Amino acid sequence: MKNIAPVYPLLLLVSLAASAQTPSEFDALYGKCLDRAGYINNGVVTECSAEVSEKAKSEITRNYKSIYARILAEKPEDAKRFESSQKAWLQYRNTHCDLAGAYIGSPMYAYCPMNLNSARALELRELNGAYPSEDPSSLDDANTLTESKEAIASAELVRKAQEQQVEKDQRYAQEKVEEETRAQERLMADFPKCDSEEAQTEVSSALENAPLGRVAGLSIIKIRDAKQVIGSAASRNCTGTALMNNAEAYPITYRFYLDGDDPMIEAQVHGIDE
């Protein structure tokens, strides 16, 4: 146990030192990955760390090959030293992160390599003469991010404009329907509405004076579910259910119309003879 205890402050210091550095594009990529997930847990940390780590490792490989080839051509002995330093760094990364995962928590098995790979990528970039502000890939990422934000903002404006147009069209359609309804009602001003008391009185009176009332002695108590089926300046046609004084209910149709200037009514109770 005495040999293991010093690991804790060592890991803590490395973690604090890493967090104090100026954020790089790798930090930004990691943050974007977390934002996409919408929440943070061990699985998300592991997945995002692995994603960023792969990008950093690709840059490490690219810059390592470039630096090694350049040094080998100029000073072969330095190329060997460079190769040794890279192998030593790999050994350090693997051992350090294994310990971090074992003593800090399982997400460190991915998070720790991401941090060290990102830092190593920046070191080799600097050694290769490609500083962060001059790195084409980082500039491409920045441009892509800017373009994406602009595209999202543009799409949002289009979406809002479309929603506003839909609302405008719906209001216009509703207003048109209401205006047509009002115009139709104005044309049929001479006729009572199908479900009005006036209509029921007119229909009841008409049937009382017809054979149905005079001969059979039937009369309408109430017209239920009355509605208009056809309406124009010439007539208003209605349907409903007639509740009769024989305690039965029958379908009924009735029509108000003009005969010259005289308002007229026709009504028929269906199925009453059956």
C-alpha cells in the first residue's frame, strides 16, 4: 500500500495542470460531443473521449511521420532520439492512464488517454511547425462550425417564416369560410334557421294542417338534431328527428322556399306509415 499511495496526488496534479491549459480545438470537439448527447454519464464520457482521442491520434501519427522523415534526412541520430521519446511517451500514457482508471474511476480509461493524446498532438504540431492558429484542419473545423451555425440560424428563420405563413393562410381560410357563411345567411334571411324555434313552429303548424295531423291526429312535440343540408337564396333545406305525440321518433325533412315573394314550407315525416 505504501508504494501505491503517492499515485493519488500525482494524478491530481496532472489533472489540475491539464485543466489550467488554454482550451484547444480538441476541448471544443469534446464539448460538442457532450452537447449532442444532451446529458453526461460514464457512457457518454467514454464515447466522447474515444471520439476525440481518435482525432488526436490521427494527428499524432501524421505529424510524427512528417517530423521523423525530416529529422532523419538532416540528423539520423536525432531521428533515433525522437523515436525513443515517442516510445517513452506511449509507455507513460498507457501506464499512467491504467492507474488513473484503476484508482480514479473507469471513465478515466478513456478520458485520460484523450487528454494525453490531445496534448501530445499539440506538442508534435508545434514541433512540426504547424501551430494551432495555422493548422488547416483546425481552420476547417472552425469554418465548418461557423457554416453549421449559419445554416442552423437560416433554417430556423425559414421554419419561422413557414409557420407564420401557415398561420396566415389558416386565418385567411377561416375568415373566408366565416364570410361565406355570413353571405349565405344574408341571402337566406327570409328563411328561419333549421334549429330555430320559428322553424319548429312553422313545421309543426304545416303538419297539423296536413292529412298527417287532420286525419291521423299526430303532431310534432319537438324536432331534435335539426341541421341544414342545402342553403341558397332560393331555399333552405333541413333534416332532423321529429318526436311525435305518439311517443315515437321519425326522420323528418323540411324546406323553406319562396313562391314569388311569398315564403313557403314543405315538410315530410318519413316512415310513419310503416
